[in-house]
Amino acid sequence: MLFISILIVLLFTCVEVKIDHVAEPQIYQEYNKFIQRYGNKALIISIFRNLYYFVETIIVLLIIALGWNWSFINRGLGHFLSHPQGAIYVDIWTLVEGLIYILSNKNVYSTFLVFFLMFIF
């Protein structure tokens, strides 16, 4: 099931590349933006950004694993307030994350790995 979950992540990445017309992973894109914006501090900022993704991965996994269904709506709403165009994408992505959790037979470790890869790629 982990293999199927990784295939889902790769499929979404391919769709995202087609939509955004960008062939580089998100982690690399963000690092390049940080270099332009912050210069020699880009590496440190990138490390902290990925620590943020690590913590966000834990939060999302807990939301799904503990069955806090109302959080699905709150997560989309939070993203709507910060960037409306991404809110629908976040809601769809949350459903995919729930599907991946189920496909992994509710294995927290493999699901965590897949979720974290989804955040950085």
C-alpha cells in the first residue's frame, strides 16, 4: 500500500507540474526564491521552512488519524484566508491524504513519510 501511496504523490506532482508549468520540486523552487530574497541566509531559512513542513505533517497526520473531520473544513478555511486560490486545492489534497492513510492500513510511519514528501515536493 505504501507503493500505491507513493504513486498517488507522483501522480499529483505530475499534475501540478502540468498546471504550474514548473519541473522542479517545491523544495528547490523555494530555496531559489530564498536565495534571491535573503542571499546568504537562504540555507538557514530553507531549513526552518522544512522544519515547519515537518511539524505541519505531524499535525495533518494527527488530524486524520484521530478522525477530526471538522478539521478538514478548518484547514481549507485557513488557507482560504491566506490565499483563496489554494483553498480548493488544499481541500482536495486533504481528501487524498485521508485516502493515503486508509490505503496504508492506517500505518502512521509510512503515512508520515508520504505526507512529508508531499509537502516538500
